[in-house]
Amino acid sequence: MRSRNDVLLYKRAWAGDEFLVAFNTVHQPRKLDWDGNGKVLLSTYLDEDVKRISGSYLLRPDEGIIVKLGV
């Protein structure tokens, strides 16, 4: 688990898959600095379909995301 730039992140593994969980802890957008790729499976905003991401990602105010890694 680590925290930087008001973003809390940690990894979890389940059934052979790895997931990144990230939370923006403030009421302003924050950049998630991350070297990797994956698919955003879920956002606390509940307004987006599954999408692929690579590298940094802009988290909206108070947003949390779950990313399936390596896809």
C-alpha cells in the first residue's frame, strides 16, 4: 500500500489475476502516476464502460477505481 499526491493505491491478487485499487482522497482531480497497463473494471462514478489504460490516469474528485492488471 502506498500514498502519493492524495492517491491511495494497493494491489490485490485473486484467482491468478492481479488488480490495482486506487482512491483519490480529495475533492479535486489527481493524477495517478503508474507504470503499467490494464483495464478499468469499475469506477465509483459508475458512468463508464470497461476501458484499457496505460501509464498515468486522471482520477476525478473522490473517485476510486479497480484496474485488472496486464490486460
